[in-house]
Amino acid sequence: IHGPFHWEYVVFGQGRELLLTFHGFDNNADDFQLFEPALGKRFTIVSVNLFYHGRSYAEGAPDRLEFRREDLKALIANLLKHFPHTRFSLLGFSLGGRVCLELLPAFADRIDRMFLLAPDGLVISPWYVFVTRTQLGRWLFRRVINRPQRFLRLGSWLRRIGLVGEKQYKFAHSYFGKGPQRELVFKVWMIFRYLLPRKASLRAALKAHPIPTDLYFGRRDSIIRAEFGKKYQKLVDPQARIHLIETGHNLLKVEVAEQILAALEGGC
């Protein structure tokens, strides 16, 4: 707990090292249980439910709250008080990857390794900034949430003329096709709107505290592509390692946990 912000977490594994994990949109902390067979002997896995998932919540309207990196740091500092470890590693999937990137500068002197699975935050969309951090953008976003038909018709037309791919269209439709899902999109996008990783801060933190980082991407992922990882290598961390998995966006898979274990045991 920190101010109006409340995070729930669950614990798996019995390893001597501590691993904090953060899920993606519409996942939850329990999804990381499938990582326990591969990683639970080495790590105690603390899996956090992000806002509006599980029993994590924020008091107040998400578009009026200002959840900033200082609040994130305070939440994690409070969480770490419940464990005896002085150091820990990070693992984040999709939106959870953005959380990890924001935590790295704040805790770089305590982080052993970082694993990012199709991480959000490597490239910041100007559209995301517009619809979440400007008054006009938030008004338009709320209009789409309340009346998505025009938006979906536009997406269908863009798909037909080839400006939007089939996978991107299906991805957008899955987000905006159902009422509860649309409302969750609005809440999550708004509450995390100020968590936008800064490349300069990441470079400075990694220069002072080189942290081995592994990035995993689905070869068929049309949303968060491996090219984003190459940009991260070029602009932030040339030592980061990129791994391609024969799948789409969902990397919460046993085979990914096994590849992480292989990287750990191989010392690479």
C-alpha cells in the first residue's frame, strides 16, 4: 500500500533468490505459476497483480489519479520490506515489462538480472501519449470506449485497404469489442500513463550498474516486435540479449520459463 494505491501479490517457489514478476494487460499474478517448475528452485517468485487485476486497485478515478514513478518506487520498497533479500531480479511480460523498465533506474544497485517478455515501453507511441495525457485525447478516448462502433468500422476499413494488418485489427477488436474489456483498457491505460521509460535514465543506470538483460519476443508477434528490442540494444543497452520464440504475443509459456532457466544455468 502507498497512499491510494494498493497492490496484491502472490508467492511461488522456495529459491534463495528473489524474483519480482509483473504480468500484462488482462493477465494476472497467478499466470506466472507455470514458471514455478523451471524457476522455483532458484527463486522465490513474488508475482504482483497490477491495478484493476486480481484485488489490486487505486482509490479514485484513474484519469484523475497521478501514479508516477515515485509512487511505483514506494510501492515496491514497501513490498520488499516483507522479504529478507537485499537483492532481486525482475521479470515482466508486456505491460509488466514497462513496469520493470521503470523500476530499473530506481533500484539498479539492487537488481541482479532482468527478463523482459514482449515488453511494452521500448517504443512509446505518440498516440498513447495523446489519448492519455491531453484533455482532448482523453475526451476522444472516452468517446471510443462509450461508442466503439465508429472506431471498429474505421479499423475494418483500414484493414480492407491494407493500412492495418489482420492481426492488428483482431488485437484492437479484442480490446474494444466488449464493454467490460473496453472499460478495463481505459482504466489501465490511464493509471499507467505517467510510466514511460526514459532512455537516458536507463542508460545512466546501466552504465553505473550493468544488469544482464534478456529480451524475449514472439516471432509472429505483430504488436511488440523484435525490432523494438534491436532499438533498445542500439539506444540503451548494447549488451542486452534478444531471443525469438516461435509464437505470437503471449509469452507466458513453459518453454519460455525453460529458456530463462537455460540462460541462467549457462551463465549467459
